[in-house]
Amino acid sequence: MTTAPAVNGQVIGMAHYATRAVAERLLTQGTTFHQSLALNAADAKGGIIERDRLVERLTGAAKLDVAAVDRTIAELTAAGLLEERHGDRPLLALTDAGEALVRTHRAALTEVTAELYGDLPAEDLATTGRVLAEVTARADAMLAAG
């Protein structure tokens, strides 16, 4: 019988990079992982998101710097997957092509997620979720404190 490794940053990181590599294989039309995060963020807001909120989301959750987010947005608008809308606040909206790409990615990720997590006990997943959320909150607090 093998023993499970102690949970630490290395084990968590290895799981993250392994699942990210699987997710990146599913991306289509030459989209990058960061682009998929941006498209999903817009989709989560009904297809339209304030530019500042998208920047906050990607700098906060994905820990990208603002320049990387700006490049990602520029790449998505150049590819016709996001479009800028001007008004009181700068908005970014999914185009029809962007919406179709999000649906394609989501369907593929749903299958992979079921394969990766489907047979794991719900109680283990709930505990893992709580622990990882707490570790993330503590790391975010450290980053905010400087």
C-alpha cells in the first residue's frame, strides 16, 4: 500500500499544472489558456463584462500582470472573439464566434472534469475545496500585505 504524499505547495502545484496541461490540449482555434480565462469570465457575466472587472478578475484570480491582461484582450479582439463596446464604461462583449468557442471549450472540459473527478468521494472533494480555498485566501492576504 502506498501512502499519499503530504499536502503542500508542490503537490498542489503539480495537480494544477497537470490539469492545466490537459485543459490546454482541449483549447481550439489557437486560443491560449489566458484567453480562455478571459472568455470564460465574460461568459460568466452574461457575455458582457466591464473591461476593468475583467482586468481585476485576471490579475486577482490568475495572478497575471496588467500588461499580460491587456495583451490577452488585444489578442481576443483581434481574433474577433471579443469586441469593445463604448459607453459610460468600457465594456467587452463576446462575439458570436467567442460564444461558440466558449461552448466548445466548456463541453470538452465537462468531459475531462468528469473523468478526473467523477469517481472521487464527494466528501473528499468538499474537504479539498475548503482547504484550497483557505490556502488561496491566506496567500492572497500575504500578497496584499506586500
